[in-house]
Amino acid sequence: MTIEWVSVTPGRAIVGSDNRSILFGGVGPKHMIEIDYSYSISKNPVAITDAEKLIEDKEAKLCSESEWELAYQKGVIYGGQELEKLSDRCNGNYWGKSLDGKPHWVDNWSFRIHKQWSSGKPETKLIARDSEESKYTRLVRYQDDEYYNQNSKTLPKTRDIVGLLKEEFLIALFIGIIPSFVWAYFNASPGYIQSGWPGLVFGGIILGLFSMIFWRPRTTSFRLGRTCGKVKANEKKLL
């Protein structure tokens, strides 16, 4: 078994998606991570059978998604058609995640984060806990015994639920409910609005929810201040 290792120097990278539509969205929120330690990473995906022996002998560890993204955005790792298992375990989002390179682990997790290669391009995939194991992974090795920041910055624990509900209400109102009443005003029989308004409201809400398949406003993203290092929200330019 021969693994080609490449070095990764400290740096920042962007992880996640700010698109929460069902068809085009990804795992969110979109955020910046900062890794302040150097490490080595396998240049190509490693067969899980080979990786398990190295991990058992404590010669390497499973790569976290943050470490994977920094290496990828630096252009030092590659793949073909493999599905790579990473060390992160989540419940479909990154809320509460450390921003220093640690894997994202939550209690009672439902998904393990993977990277799916297709013609040399990667995509983030969530694979259910009880699904069949991937045949590949990505390994890392560290120069020092202590590498993670003991006081790392983290994302907020949860999303802004109140803000999200307000947004969904406005979408349902302007995309579904108001157009339904306008259509009824010009096309329905006289008196239909007075008697059928509950159906118009309900239909408008359904239409607003249906639009989630194709579109939703970009969600809050998070970055780290260049000098203060604090977690900041809603900045359009992340790097």
C-alpha cells in the first residue's frame, strides 16, 4: 500500500451552501473556517480497507470536512469517481460547528458527511447513518500532538427560527396568497372571494411552500474577521 502525502499549510476556506432550495441547495449555513496548523493529507482517496489499518496503528486519521476543503481549495487533492467518507457526523446542517478544523460531531447524528467525485469535481453528500459504508476515505497526518485550537470559534447553535418564519410568511403572501386573490378577482364568479377565501389562502400557502423546490433567498452566511477573528454574519464577500 503506497499513499502519496501532500502538505497543507494553515489558511482559510469556505464550507457549505447558502442556497436552501430543495433542488439546488446544499448543507448550510455557508461559513468560513480557519486552520492554523500544518498537516499532511492523502493526495488521492484511500480504499477504506487500507485506511482502517493505518488508523488502527495510529499512523493516520480520518480527514475532517474543513481539512478536506482547505486542501481542495489549495489545489492539492484529487479524485475521480470515488465517494469519500469523512469524519464529520451531523443532523443535516452545520449549526454549532467549530471553525478551526475539528470534525463536526453531534449527538444522535443522522448523517455522515461524504465527498462525491464526478469527473474530477467534488460535491458534498449526506449519507444516512444506517447506509452501506463507502469504499473510500481521505486520511490526514499531523506534525504535532496538539493541533486543534482549544478555544475555537463556533457557529451559532441554531438558526434564527423567528426570522425564518417571517421569511416564509412573506414568501407565501407575495408568491401564493396575493396572486391567488388577484386571479380570483379577474377570473372567478361573483361572490367567490367572499365564500372561497379560506381555499384561496390555503392554496396560496401551498404554492409558497412548493416554490421551495426551486428557490429560496440566500441564507445567512458567516465569516471570521481578518483582524479580530470574531464570527460575523451576513457579509456578502466571504474571502
